[in-house]
Amino acid sequence: MRLRNVVVLAATAALVVACASATQGGKSGPGPAVTTLTLGTDDTPGLPGADAVEEFARLVQAKSGGTVRVQPKWNAAGPVTQWDQAVARLVTGGDLDMGLIPARAWDTEGITTMSALHAPFLVTSDYLVDRILADDALAAQLLGGLTKAGLTGLALLPDGLRHPFGVHGPLTSPADFAGKTFRAPHSDTAYALFRAFGAEPADLPGDAMGQAIAAKSLAGMESSYTWASSSLPASVAAANVTFFPKVNTLVIRSSVLAGLSERQRAAVTEAAASAAVWARSHRPSEIEAGRAFCSYGGAVVYAADGDIAALARAAQPVYATLEKDPQVKGMIERIRELKKNAPAAQIAIPCDGRKSTGTLAKSSAAAKFPEGVYRAEIPMQRFLDSKVHPAWARDNSGISTLTFTAGTWRHHVGGSPDSADCYGPYTATGGRVVLSFREVLCGTAGGDLFSAGWRLDGGELRFVDVEAGQPGEESLMYVLFGSEPWKKIG
């Protein structure tokens, strides 16, 4: 079971590693040569960046008459620190032909032209993001620094505005950050901002975030509503605290682009431009995204004006550093000009979708429970109908095997590697069973997975009155364990 979107999809291992490979022929005889370009991204299917990659791949194939195909490589670098930079280095090093790399990542690689996008509290609306990306001269400047890394920037694709999401409550003033660990994807500019608040930023890949939550050392994270819904669903977002936007860069090694035919180059560049338009039109509004975040168990609040002013004052040293670069300073000034005529930023509406599951029953005295091996098949649509986040639905749907033996349990989702299994001890008393963790697994902090009543009828185990052990996982636990009987197979 994969309760968080942190496990590399099994299919990734089967992706073609050879870059810019050419194949030809078919059942009807030789045909036009097909060039396959591998495109790496840290995203996995079902998330905004991955959706844009899939649309880009579709457009390239159509515009090239099938002579160019884009093969995505999801979660290309795996669960490592500085994951964005790791994917970028796979592209610049020749292991990948193309990449979808967040603009925030490039400043650690010596490419600072995109730093203006991340000037604190400057770009705070989707409208302004669109104005920036539609300004051809400004967009060319932002992407221009990529040339020194041997890359061509094909397009800038919007992803979402970034806010603070607190684990235990809202993060709205410098005091809320001071002395605490704050999760953020690695970026020199972003890390300078959070350190200015007194926080210690860390990217915390894989289960490291769950471990920090379990240790009560994590204050929160920088994210968007869409991403937070799958990684920290019961958190509290400060809707009117917008650090900067996330904008993805679609890049290709310049040597790979030059090696294509004129028609193929045109297909790739035109598809990139069209994919950027598609990304803008398919991006949910802040109100829509905030409402969806609450439906998955989160909360949205507003920071007080005084707190916002205090955050802005604390951020001033970051501007002093950015504006030492004349080009970056000029781009910041241009963005300020565009902002003058921008309408008021759209802000998510306050809401609270968090649910308290109470304290689960605990007992060291195990009642008689029917141990064995059980199997159930839960379709993805059932998760979606119950408003389970699509990333969780994808990772947990299909055939599941649940094994109880010697006071322990293990859950396996068909098609996933055994290393992705979740497991731990269980206790049963008074007609209820509690499945627990004793370590951090599957992106969930240690504790209880769920508790439920149970009954065994004709070789089928049923869980009733399922109560989630982790906030924000009520619907997931019900659908995964309580919506279908588990047939005993061993």
C-alpha cells in the first residue's frame, strides 16, 4: 500500500534508457524513421506537471506525423535530496534528452535568470503569472540562461502558487517559522527566504517527511493546494501568504534539438508552445484548488495584515541579494510594471475539512482473530467516487493482498514491488482490530493505520466501522479496507 505519492512506479524501470533512439519499419514493411526522446521529470502521472508532459508528448507525435515520440520517465531521479536538480543533471549529462524542471531549481546550478520569478511575495496571482509568460521578451530572458548549460528552453508552464501549509496550525508570521524545520524543494532563493524567517529548510525526500512529522520537528511545508492534497492533506494553508509561483521549464539538450530534421524541430517547438497554453487553460483556480484541498481533509485560513507585513519585512535581505544581478533586477522591475495593472489576486475561501478520528482502542491482549492471507480487488473509480485524492486512488487501486500472521499484518498492492509493502503489528480485542505502524512507512508517520470491527462469513473477512488512524485518510481507509469483503486464499 502506498499512502503517499512517494514510491517510484514499477513501470518506470521498464522505460527506455537509451536517448534519441531511432527505429523504423513495421508489419507492412519499412516506414519513416521514428526518433524517441526521453523526457525526465520528478512528477508521476495524475499530477499537473505529468499531465502537461503527456499532452506535450501527444502533440509532438501528432505534429511530427509520428516521426518523433516523447517517452516520459516519471520520478526520474528517485527519492533523493535535491530531486529537481538531480533530474536536471540527468539532462545536462546526456542520460536524458529532455526534462520538465521547476524554474526554482536552476539557481543552484549557476543559472540565475529565473530567480526573478521567485522574488518573495512579488508574483502572487495566476493572472500575473500568465502576463509574465505571455511577455515574449521577458520569457526569453528567463529561459536565456539555460544556453550556458547546453540546453534550449522550449517553454515555461505554470503549475500553481505556493503557500505555507502548517502541520499543527497556520504559519502566518516569522515567529511561526523560527527555529523549526520547514520542508521545501531545494532552491537557493527559496531557502534564503525561509532562513530569513528563522526556519531551517530541508527537502525531506521519500519517508523523511513522515519521520519529521513523527518526531514533531516539522512545522510545515511550502507547496500548492494540489500537491499538498496528496502529501500533507490535513495541514492548514495560509491562503493570502503567497511566496512565489511554481513554473516548470520544458527543456531539451541543444545538441539533440539540432540533430532533428527541420520538420521535427518545428514539431517539438510548436508542441511546447501549445502545451504551455494547455497548461494555463487546465490549471484550477485558487478557489477551485483550495476547495478541493479542503475536500481531501485540509483547512484554509487567512493571515492578519500585520503578519503579512512582518513576513515581507523579513524577506527584504533576499531582494538585496537578488538585485545585485543587474539582469535579475531589471526583470523584477518589469514584473512590478506588469503587476501595476493586475486585478486583485484570487484567494481560496477559508474552509476546514479536517476530521478528528479520536483515540483508537489499544490493547495488548489479542482476542481471537482469523489470521491468514486475504485478497480483494478495489477499482480506482470507487476511490474517486469517495473523493479520495487521484494520486492515492491510482497507487492503491486494483488487487490487494492482506496477510495476518503471528500478530503482524502486511499489505501488498498488485503490480508494486514487495519493498513498497506496508506492515506492522496488530491487536484485536472486544470485536475490534487495530493495525499499527512501529516505524515510518509508505509516507505515513508511525502510529495507527486504522481500527475496525470485523466478522468472518464463509471465508470472507469484512471490516466494518472503519476509523482512520491518520488525519485526512478517512475516505482512503474506508474504501481500501471497508468497501469490499476480503476473500481468504491461504
